[in-house]
Amino acid sequence: MDYSAKVMDHFSNPRNMGSIENSDGIGEVGNAKCGDIMKIFLKVEGDRIADVKFQTFGCGAAIASSSMATELIKGKTLEEAWKLSNKAVAEALDGLPPIKMHCSMLAEEAIHEAINDHLRKKGLEPWND
Ligand code: FES
């Protein structure tokens, strides 16, 4: 299986790995097929993502996707972050092998969960896909 140089880079040197104390939203999702888990922590200021961290117990493609996804949503508004698709994450990584595309879904879903966790904490209605 061929991975792009960007995937290898984000896998071996992941950005924004870790957790955030007193975060404003946490999203945790699992992939039923492989059992891998991804957790996203958000720090929100106004309607912007001031900081984001991730913990991923999963395959290399899932780790690279988490790393790239956090880079792409940092500093963005919640709405912009919500619109980040797993396809866009995979494209930013110069592609993922087709059978690993589902791994990038974890990032999209975990970001959605984290945003909705934040909205619920503020007493707002969660968003739908
Ligand atoms: Fe489980 Fe990639 S194989 S997320």
C-alpha cells in the first residue's frame, strides 16, 4: 500500500496530539469496523477554535487524518470547522488509499461531536449533518 509523503509526515510527527484541560467541547467517536477510537478537544473563543488537540488510538491513516484535520480547523470558526469533510482532509494529505478512506471519517465525525458537545454545554441546539 502506498502512502503519500504527507501522510507519512503527519503519522510520524503528528501535530496537536494530546488533550486540553478545561476544554470547551470533547468529541469521541469509534470505528465499528476496526475498533479504532478518536477523541478531539476544543478550546473555543467567541465562535472561533482557539486550540484543538486529539488523541487517536488507531491506524496510521487515522492518526495522520487527525493531525491534518486539527491543523485545518485551528483558528477557524465553528461553522467552517463543521464543513470540513473527510474528503478535504484526505486531499490535504495528498490522498489516502481507497481502503483507508474510512479512517479519515473518524476526524470529521469527532469534530462534529466536539462542536455539538460545545453547543450543548452552552445550552444551544446541536447541529445536524
Ligand atoms: Fe481503523 Fe483506520 S483501520 S481507523
